[in-house]
Amino acid sequence: MPMRNLAMRLRYEGSRYHGWQTQKNDISVQQTLEEALEKVCGHKVKAVGCGRTDAGVHALRYCANFRTDCPIPVERLPLAVNSRLPGDIAVERAVEAGESFNAIGSCIKKEYIYKILNRDIRDPFLEKRVCFYPQKLDITLMKRAAAAFEGTHDFRAVRSVGTETRTTVRTVHWCRVEKEGDLITVSVCADGFLYNMCRAIVGTLVYASYGKLRPEDIPALLEKGDRRLTGPTMPPQGLYLNRVWYEGQVGEMFSRM
């Protein structure tokens, strides 16, 4: 059987994982997925993920690809792998990808969402799935601040020191804030994200909400590039990788509900 490049659409609740990437001493989504794939395929597997989600971060849609000469039909792969995965990770679909496809390198853009429960009383059932924030937030100011992040900028002012990158310039296609009842959702779509960039953007929106900085100040803060002048990095549990975009068959797989 010739080697195949298979792409998978999966989702996971990240509370008990130390992020996507395999760690020496902590459980990760990548390691857990690879162990399940190895049982199905009968050989060692290296799964390439579309991004490095941090400890406690979730994914509603996530892409990973791997190479195998296992003859299992691609439509049977999700059920076979899911029977060997814990309940907080699920492979939803799989397709045969082109030889050059790479889950991270072929990704066109990604959307993260961040959920804030903005009320006085926390919800125990949402403890690991939202950021509980009891101080009243001004949604109008947050929306104005969010619009200032849209466009192509150097985003080093909203990144944590971590993985080195060739450039800190990114294009944010949209940064939106919506409120439904007590739940605030911030959606950020970009061609790529720096380490903790989304959580730092949300922290800056929170600062703008109660006057620690003005929405009008954000372009100058981005220009200065000083992380100390923008908002805090928000906790991980409110963050979800929501959507990813690709071309071809993989893109079609992710465009379906």
C-alpha cells in the first residue's frame, strides 16, 4: 500500500491537557491522538497539528494530518480512532489530502473565540469553559477597541515571550465583540497568531472597557510594541480555536457543519 497523507477534522475539550504539543512530562492532545492512531494503523505516527493551543485551551474545529500506509478506508478512520480516544477528544471527519498538504503550513487563516461570563455569580458547570469575570464590562468600549486591532500590524505588543518567529507582523481579518445575556464572545480571525496573542488582545479590550486605556490609544500602543503597555493575558479556559480555512478537499471538509 503506498503512503497516504490523511487530514482529520477534530475537536477537543482541553481542560486536562497541557495543550496540543507533545510534552516530556505532561499529557497532550497530540500524544493522545498519536497513540490512538498507532493502534489503528499498526505503526508509529507523527501527527502535524494546525497550531499550538496552550494548556487548558479548547478546539471546536482543529486540523491534523499524518502519513500512513495502513489500508483502512478514510471514511472508517474517525470511528476507528474514536474508539481508542478518551471522551474529550473526537475525530469528526477525515479525507485524503495532497502529498504537499501540511496542517499548519497549508492553513490560510484561523479564528479563535474567547468567552467571558460577565456576572456576579460564577457558573460551576462552565468553570473550565469560560473566563468568569464579575466586574461589569462596557461592551461598547470593547467593540471600539476591537476594531483598532483589525488590519495588518506588528503585534509584538500583544504577544508573550515564547516561540520565536521570523516576523511579528500579522493580518487580523476581523476582531468582533458580541454579548448574549451574561456571555461576551470575542472573535479574532487572522492569517496567523503569535504566542498568547488572542488572550492578550482580549485583555486589552478588558482594560479599555474600564478606562485603563482608550480604544484610540491602541494604534500607538501597537506601534510602540511594548507588551507592558497593553492588557493582561487572559486565562486559558475561555479560549477556543473555532475555525480554520484551507483550499481543496480539506477546505471542503471544514466548510461543512
